[in-house]
Amino acid sequence: MRREGTDPNDVHMSDVLCDYCHASWTEDVPVIEGHQGSIICSKCLSVAYMEVLGDGSPIDGGRCTMCLEDREGPCWQSPAYPEAIICRRCIKLAAAAFKRDKQVDWVPPGTS
């Protein structure tokens, strides 16, 4: 998502916000973009990963903010912004993208 009032012709890192915590994109916190500008930061992805693929308590289904699809099965819902949901499939895709990126220091929680 983008900060309200962002000039679409002059977007800065600080204008890009995580849909799940609304934190700005920084050099220290990488992000992954989904459909239509949806964003999840590495910190929220770590929480979602543990909740859905670890030993957490995921919700059962919902409309994924990242892929815009209605999903059955385990999903993570942001505790701060309940409209922000990410499905297991998108968690796995984002995790794989972060693991492949040599410039991103991210490992799946519980595997380091």
C-alpha cells in the first residue's frame, strides 16, 4: 500500500507501507509486493510464517490481501489491521523470494 497523498510520479521508499503493520519500507526491512500494490514486510512475513507454517493459531480461510483470492485453509490475519490477511500459498511464495535474494538477510523462523 502507499501512504495517503503519495505522488504516483514520485514514490519514495517511505511512501510504501506494509499492509499488515503500516510500517514504511526501509533498507533494514525489505518488503515483497503482491497484486495491485499490496505489500508485506519481512517482519510481518516472519510472524505469518510462524503462525501458519509453525505452531501458531492461524485463521481458517479469508480473502488474501497479496493474491486477492478467497482462500480456504490456514491464513494469517494482522492483529493490528484485521482486513489484512495472507494465505499459506503467498506466505510460501514470499518466503522463497526472500530466501533467494542474496541482498536480503532473511531465513524462515525456526530454521536458523
